[in-house]
Amino acid sequence: LLEGPVERVLELGLQRRWTLHGTGHMLGMDVHDCAAARREAYVDGTLEPGMCLTVEPGLYFQADDLTVPQEYRGIGVRIEDDILVTEDGNRNLSSDLPRTSTDVEAWMARLKG
């Protein structure tokens, strides 16, 4: 949807039109979108084993946004993973959840039963 070199798009922040939130945040009692979270421990901190965070890229196309094709207007998509930092890397706590639209629809149909 965006034309030109990726570097220019990022420099100008053009992608922000459709990314209405950050790409993730820490998880826990004092950190989920919490104004009292200690910046030095989280935003500016170092990841340590036992910490959990989300990875949640998303695209949100407003219904009246004429800069996107008609078939995308009014659609929002976000895939969120919850990640545990481990001694030797990380563990995706949400890896067993469905990822494709077909798998999500099948999962929801089973829940409705």
C-alpha cells in the first residue's frame, strides 16, 4: 500500500496511519499499559529470564480511509504472542493458538459448539 523505499516510509512514519498502537509491551502486575511502570526497568531496561512481554503487530484500516482499497476498509488485524524470556532465549506461550483465518474460524466454530 505504501510506495517507495522502505527506509523512506519508516523515516516519514507513513506506516503509523494504520498501526494504531505499539508493537508490544511488558506483561505483569505493574506493567500492562500502566502509567506507574518504571521506565528504567521496562522500556529502557534489559530483558531478563522470567520477564514476559507481548509481540503484537497490528494493522487497522478505517472504514472511511480512501487511501486503501475498498476491500480493506473497516478491517483490523492483530496477531498477539505472549513471550517468556528464558535463560537460553524465549518461549512463545501462545504458540498453540490458531494463526490462519481458516484455523481461527474452525476454532471459534468448535467453541460455539
